[in-house]
Amino acid sequence: MDLVGSLLGQTAPVSRELEGRGHLVVLVGGAVRDALSGRSWREIDLATSASPEELERWLAPLGRVRTLGYGVVQLRTQAATYHLARLRQDSAYQDARHPREVDFGSSLDQDFRRRDYTVNAIGLSPDGTWIDPFLGRSDLERGILRALPQPVRRLAEDPLRILRGIRLISERSLAAEAETEAALWQRDALVRTPRSRADQELWRLIQGEAAGPTWNHYQGLLSVLWPWAGPTGLAPWAQEPPFAILAMAVAGGRPEAGLSWLKGHLTERRWQRMRALVDHLGVRVDSSAQAQRTMAGSLSRSELTWLACLDARHYRKTWERAEREGVVRQLALSPQAIAALLGQSPGPWLKECESWLWQRVRIDPEQNSEAELRRAVLEWAASSGPTEEEQQ
């Protein structure tokens, strides 16, 4: 089944429930755009004439329902997460994010006219009929980002739309048409974007298939929100956003600001690892084979590649040696096998033994065989093995 058909099938239980009660329901938003582009989707958006109160009652048997405000209801099922928004027309915006008033109604035309870009104003009825008043499917096929009429006003009233447009350009390698491109460069509007929502868009932007070119093109605009981030190549880090953020911060000469930004996005352990990685920058690596193997072995492949890209003077040769000779990433003898060899239960001593083994194999990778490590474990046990207390 094609993705559009799959999307319709996944939405069918919700659509049947609402249409059976006499209400209009139309698939809209990112899932429709993703299905047309041959991509998988994370959530499904629907526009409907039903009220939030009605949706809460009628959809409860299908899954977990909660109201999000502004006429939007979320439904979570085992199959998918749905966001159902009541058809509406917005008034002027009061805080660069929320309209002063929302006029709920049943006009699909008015609902589509309040949207931001043509590729986000594509609807799909449950029977498979396309609703495309602004020719968004054509723009999507041609790789064009086009704002709806009066783009300067439309994007300025909710500046998150500016970031959403730039993120779409990054994710889908779109090109903004001239009037839309001009409307995107509204620094005074962009600075009013709620910071938490802006950071969410940045996190997605840097993972796009065109993240590097997009970031570098709009960096002068986006610096109003992230002044610490400079232009840099992001292609190697598309799947590893923390490395991308640090690369941007280093390019801007403010790595500590990048670390500060990452603080709320990573676990403490991962964040500390990233901090240690930044501390490596500018540190000379001993050119001896032993020192370079030890250095490479203490870093993940991604970490070493990041250092080699950003600090080639100190780390390129170490990276080349690691690529040429290989670096041990896993001991040939498991912790369980080490404990069994010594007839001991696992304890603090085991980490000490493994650390000692790592020192050996990083210096000489040929030591990383089961036979060699068994001999090394017995050697370690004879000189500094488990204490009598640990053996009890």
C-alpha cells in the first residue's frame, strides 16, 4: 500500500467516528506532507467541525484523550498520536504566538487561509479526495517553499512560522520563492519568538538533510536568537545534533555557550562527556603510535571524527591512524568471562581489571584476543587482584 493509503487507513477509526456523527474531518499538516514525500510521519493532524467537548466524549473509547487549548484535542492510541483541531479563523495575535480571539466555525476554506505555507495547507478527505486551494502539492513536488498571501504580515504575527519555514527548507531541501524569502528575514519579528519553541525548531533544523547549507544561509538572521552559533559545515552531524550544536558554538568562538544550550537537552552523563570533548580542543596529542592509539581508544568514533574536523592540527593524524589501524571498541573477554576465570563474583574489582586490560589493548590492539586477555587477567590477579574482602 502507498503511504497516502496507509495514512488514510491509520486514520480511519477516528474519521469513521466523526463522520458517523455528521461532522467534517480532514487530514492536514505534516503527516499529509510526509506521505506525499514518501516519508514516515510521527503524528497525525486533523481539522474537524466537532468541538473539543464532543471530541473528548466520542474519542475516549479509542485511547487517551486530553485537551490542549485553542480548540485542539490530543488522542493517543497504540497505533498513533492524533491532534484534532476545530476549524477556526484567527484574529490578530497578542503575543507573537497566540491570537487574541479564535472564531470557531465549520468553514474549511477559512481554516486553510489562516495557515502559513502552501505545503502546510494541503488537505485529504477520508475518501481520498485532495483539498489543495493554494497548489501546495505542486510546490512540494517542485521543492518550493511559498508562504500564503501577505507573507510579511502572516509570518510576523507568529514569528515561529519563520523558524518553521527555515526548518522545512532544511528538512526537505526546499527553496524559498522570492517573496517568501524576503518575508523570512524579519529580525525584529524573530526576536519575539518564545525561546523554548525556538530551541525545539533549532534541534530539528540541524538534523535536516540540507542542514549545513540552510544554517549557513540563514545564520545571519538566526543569530538574533542564537548569537553564540557561527556558520559551519553540519553534514557530518546530521544524525548527532549535540555534535552539530558544539560545532556551531566553536565556529562562533563560544563553545561554553553551546554547552550551556545543551545542558537541558542531554542526560548529565552525556553532557559531561560533551564538556570533556570541548576541553580536548587545542590540546597537542603526542605523535607516538602508542599515545595516538591510547588517545583514539578513549574516544568514540564520532568524538574522534568531530575533533579531527574541528581541530585538524592536533587530531587529524590520530584520526588517520585510528582509521588505518583500527581501534579497539570492545574487549574480547566479557566481564562475566573475567569473573568466571578468577572464580569471583562481580564487584568493584572487575572495573579495575577491565581498566587495566583497556590500557594494554589500546597500546597494542593485537592483545585484544581471548587467549591474550586470559593471560593478562591472570597476570593482573597475581599482582593486584581482588582483595580478600572482595573475594568473600
